[in-house]
Amino acid sequence: MNENRATVYDAIGGRETVHQLVQAFYKRVGQHPDLIPIFPDDLTETARKQEQFLSQFLGGPPYYTEEHGHPMLRARHLPFEITPSRKDAWLACMQEALREVNIEEPYYSAILERLTHTAHHMMNTPEDRKGEST
Ligand code: HEM
């Protein structure tokens, strides 16, 4: 199918753009007070996996699945308390990163809409339960 239809991945500039996007994103994640507590100090490996994932999410090569199997993203996020405010923080970082690397319309809105949907799906902790141990 990709032989006949351009993918979002190709349209925005492929591997190099996804790399820049992920760098711009984790630069913000690593400075965001709501996100720092749940992310590792060294974001190198997190960024590498996100780059692999976003590649296939945007229609590019399935690097993530090749190395890690089915993404099962919600399950992989269950160890982390993802509250509505952390979901908003994640999306705000992504929105700024998309702008920083100059992703243009219609791709900017299309990508953000899909990521918003996925981010909603990742929430697993109500705001007032954050930090409870049981
Ligand atoms: C809703 C807010 C979100 C929060 C707070 C969040 C947080 C996290 C955290 C804490 C990790 C583990 C980092 C590590 O230990 O290296 C992680 C991993 C990951 N996240 Fe998210 N995430 C969110 C949404 C998303 C979304 C929307 C996507 C996909 C579009 C995504 C894709 C990934 C991937 C691919 C990994 C690596 C999984 C692995 O270990 O193989 N996340 N995320």
C-alpha cells in the first residue's frame, strides 16, 4: 500500500524529522515538573524506543515491533501513574515539539489528534489518587 500512497512519515521528512521531534519532545519532558517524577533521569533509551514507535505510528518502518514485539502501550504504561494532568503535560510537550521541528498542516493537526486519542487511552490514575501506595 505504501507503494501507492504517501505516508505521514514520508510527508514530514521521514527518519530525520522523527528523530528531531523525539529529541525536542524529551528535552521538554525532562524539564516538566509533572513528568520528571515518573521518567528516568537518563532519557536516552526512552527516546530511542519512542523514535522506533513513532516511526511505525506514522506509517514508517515498524522498528518498535521488530525489536520489542507488540507495543501493548497501555499495559506498558501501567507501572506509571498517568493522571489527567500528566496526560495534558505530555501532550503540551509534544505540541511544542511538533512546532519546534516545523511540522506543517495538515500533518500537525492530524498527528496531534491521533496522539491525543492515544494519550487519553494511557490514563490509569485519577488526579486525587496520585501518590497513593495502595
Ligand atoms: C499520556 C501521557 C503519557 C505519559 C505520562 C507517559 C509516560 C511514559 C513513561 C513514564 C514511560 C517509561 C519511560 C522509561 O522507563 O523509559 C513511557 C514509555 C513509553 N511511552 Fe509513554 N507516556 C504517555 C503517553 C504516551 C503516548 C501517547 C505514546 C505513544 C504515542 C507513548 C509511547 C511510549 C513508548 C513507545 C514508550 C516505551 C515503551 C517501552 O518501554 O518499550 N506514551 N511513557
